[in-house]
Amino acid sequence: MSNPRATLAEIAAQCRGDLPLPPGAADAPVFAEPWQAQAFAMAVQLHARGVFTWPQWAQALSQTIAEARVAGDPDDGSNYYQHWVDALERLVLAKGLGTAEQVHRLEHAWEAAAARTPHGQPIELQAQDFTSA
């Protein structure tokens, strides 16, 4: 599921109701940006591969959101998918799928790739992105 214009009803139909869905009206677009749909899809794929259960996901996301609120997050929904990414990172580290350094290097590699990519073009990682990270 990486359609940034997918509606909640379309996502629910594809996931057969097993997925804890993000907030939103059933017929409204769920994702404002493509990266949000991609983060959503990563969570679905990691669950499908048995990396975590939905209750584990809900706990990680809830904890991430609660910590953000304590840190002053405006809690207006604008950072929801950033919390989603942060919860994914938390689970990747907790499950031993990567180290904090690996996640940090990958984050910087994406930043380097995004910086050189013209707006509207796909971001592609290259070997140089990891050497400068």
C-alpha cells in the first residue's frame, strides 16, 4: 500500500480489517505525502513477515506518541506519521533487526539522497550516500 491518495476505506478493504488504521474519515485521503504511505506500508510488511504483532505495534506507537506529547508535541495530528516512523525505528531496534548506528547512517543517507534529488523525482540511494553519512 503506497498510494498516497488511498482512502481509509480502501486501506481497510486491502488489509481485511486486521490493521490498526490511522485516524481519518473513511473517504478522505489518509496520506498527505508519499513517504507517509511508504512508512505505513513498511509497518504492514514487517507485520506480515512476523517481526511484530499488532498489539506490539500499538504499544510502540502509543508509547512514541505519549513521549512526544510530554516533549511538547502539539498533538494535532500533524506529526502522526513521524510518530509512525519513530515507532518503526523503536521496533527495529528492540527486535535486533538493526543497530542505532545503522539506523542513523541510513537516515543520513536518505537525507543526502533527498538533498540532491529534484522535487517530484524519486529519491534513490547510492553508495556515495553511505560514505558521507
